Amino acid sequence: MSRVRVRFAPSPTGRLHIGGARTALFNWLFARHEGGVFVLRIEDTDLERSSGDLETAMLEDLRWLGLEWDEGPGTDGARGPYRQSERAGIYREMAERLVAAGAAYPCFCSDEELDRKRAAMLAAGLPPQYDGTCRALDEAGRRRRREEGRAESIRFVVPSGGARTVDDIARGAVEFPVRMVGDFVILRSNGMPTYNFAAAVDDALMEITHVIRGAEHLSNTIRQVLVYEALGMPMPRFAHIPLILGPDRAKLSKRHGAPSVGDYRDRGYPAEAIVNYLAFLGWSTKGESEILGMEDLVAEFDLARVSDSPSIFDEAKLDWISARHIRAGGSARWLEEALPFFPAGARERYDRQALSRIFDILCEDLPSFSGIAAAAAPFMPGIPGRDDGALEALRGAGDLLKGLAGEIEAAPDWSPEAIRAILSGAGKRYGRKGKDLYMPVRAAVTGLTHGPDLTSILLLRGREDVARALRDGARAAGEREGR
């Protein structure tokens, strides 16, 4: 068997969508598992919508995910160029070869004529296929239309009758009746190829062995199979992976939240968590673990375990997976990526070691770094704002808070052990324990009634800041009691 060669072929008309990222990931994992080659090809023949900036952003997102390509833009190979806009001469040559062989012909029908034909067929209850008007033209008819200055495209001659069967790795045998398509355009009048023609030509010339793509492309397969046959080129194996749907079972889109990789990157999700989650959208591992790193995924990836049923994108499950990656890596793995998400006040107040300790406390249940700003609020110095719940927790605790402030200011040591001893001693003196002791202290210092470990908060905030917040809490408690 020849060496596996797969490709990811995005169109730079928008940011890298979650569905596209999943397709790229499956191709990359399959190539790495098989010791093959991962090719990146840019399908930029949509000249109006394609953008160099969007292409750059897409490449950055792929690199961020860890999906480096072996051949493609910036990584030369023997089968380039890797942008379709740079391959126009190749498509023209292949189209002319088909015309010469009688497998394609020039078409002079205008868009207006085609629209009328389509409307008439739909009105008659027929599939809107091209009626073959220009297929019957002789050379004199073609010459006359050229002299009239008519725009000229090239159409493929679709054989009549029969069917083609494709052994799809993910779906089994899929039969495509040839009659489901009419003669289709392969080269537009502006010289640009249509998707199906360019994809088939490129896959053949780049020696792609497996085409792994979304199920929405299944209907394109018959046209590409016919092009392979007409050009006498080998056909790759196909694997159409399942659609990704939103929670409402509609196709995943922007209205479902953040369907692009860039959105999740901006929100502070680790790349390895995104990869881990995407891998399970339509594929299953042999084991039971749902938390897998890239090496594990490469080792286990098998196209035979790809499902043929749609997958539901569940951001809550992504959060669960992401939180476990963040917790496992801690500050040793994630601090550099997490630092920009800390409030500016925290970065100014604390040194790197303290920020690292804060992060390790917060990452016990942090699905993304964007949650740091809110989660770090208890560690911010100064007098906190207090909602009604926190103010109610202060009721009757004025003496406790004022006494604690004095003890903290006088304490010779400021360590976790010393803090716990001070709190325990105060609890005994004021007849408080458990929630009755810790909740008013937390409410006074942080403005909240729940949150991270209280001892760690007090330690990092520092005795002066804590004592000041406790005294202010005692004042607020007095106001709450009407004194």
C-alpha cells in the first residue's frame, strides 16, 4: 500500500469553524497514526469572498491547535502550488483534455438562460438539471457563438444511466445513481474551476489516498468520481464523517454560541482541551477515558471507529473536559497563557509567584481562562463591594470582625498555620464555629459568602489589607444592626 496522504482543504472566506477544525483534526490524526502526510490546500477560487487576512487567521488557528502540515502554504512540497488560485493553468489543461476526449464541451448559455431553464424544470416537477443545449452544438455552432462574444464555460458530459458505488469507510457502501446530476460546469467563464472539478484534479495530482471530510460533502462525491474516471486517475478512499449539530439538532452555527476556533481561543480555552473535545465528536476510543492528550489520540485514532450519526456540540461537556485539562496542568503548564486574563489590578499587586499560587487555587474548577477575572475577585485588595447576601452574613458579627482585625495586626506571624490558629481562637472566644465563624469573615474581606479557600485568600491579601477589610466589615455590620 502507498504511503497515506490526506488533505484539509479550507476556503478562506471566514474564521476556522469548529466543524472545519474537527475535519482537519481527523485528517491530521489519521496521517500521524499511519505515518503518513498531512497536506494543507487552500481552496480560494471564490475570488470575491476569499481573503488573505482570513487565510492568515486560519493558518494561525491550525497551528495553535497543534495541527502543523507537512505540505502546504509555507511548507513546500513536490506537488504544489497549494493555493487553488495559483493552479488555474492546471485546471485549464485538464478541462481541455476532457474536451478533446469528448468528455466535456463548451457551454455558452447565459446566467439568465440557465435561470429560465431551472425555473421551467422546477415548475414541471423535474430536477433542475442542465438540459444539454450546448452539448449538441457542432463546431460551426460553437464558432458562431464565440463570434457573438458569448461567455464560455466548460461542462462535463455526465453518462446516462447506471450508478456508482463508493465504499465509504465511515458509512459503508453508498450508491450514487448517475442520473442524480446533469452535465455540470467544471470551468467557469472567468477561468476559475468549480469546486468538484478542482477538488478531484487536486486530490489526484497530489496523490491523496484518503479524503476525510464532513457528511455535507457526500452529495459531491458522484461528480468527483466521474471526473476521476474521465481523466483516468486513481480514486481515493472516502470517509464522510458525521455532521456536528447544535443542542437544538440544527446545523451548528454562530447562533449556538462560539462556533469558530478563534472564538474559543479568545475566551481562554486551552488548545489541547478543544482538540480533546473535537476528537470525540463522531469518533470513540477503545478505552473509557475521556481526557486524552494529543499523543494518546494519535495512538488510538482509527477511522473504523468513526460514527455515521450526527454529533451534538455540547459546550457544557467542553467545559468539563477543559476544566480537567486546566486542573491537571496547573500553573506549571498554563500560567503563561492564563496571565493575560488576570485583572490588571492583580497583575500590579502580586508578583509572579503569588499569581501562580492564585491560579493553582482557581484552577480546581476553571473551564477557561476567561473565568479568572471573576474568580480572582476575592484576591483583589481593598474594601470589597457587598451584596445583600454578604451584608446579611455580617449581621451580629461586628465584635468578632473588630476583634479579629486587632489580633491580626498584633500577630507576630503571618502563615497558614498562624491564620488558622487566629481564626480558631476567635471562634472559641466569640462562641462561633463552622459557617457562623467563616462566613462573616469571608463576607467582610471578599464581599462574597462563598469562594476559594479562605486561609489562602487571607494569606495572599496580607495582614494590613485583611485587617482594614475586617474593620470595614465591622462598621457595615453595625449599620446593618441599626447601631
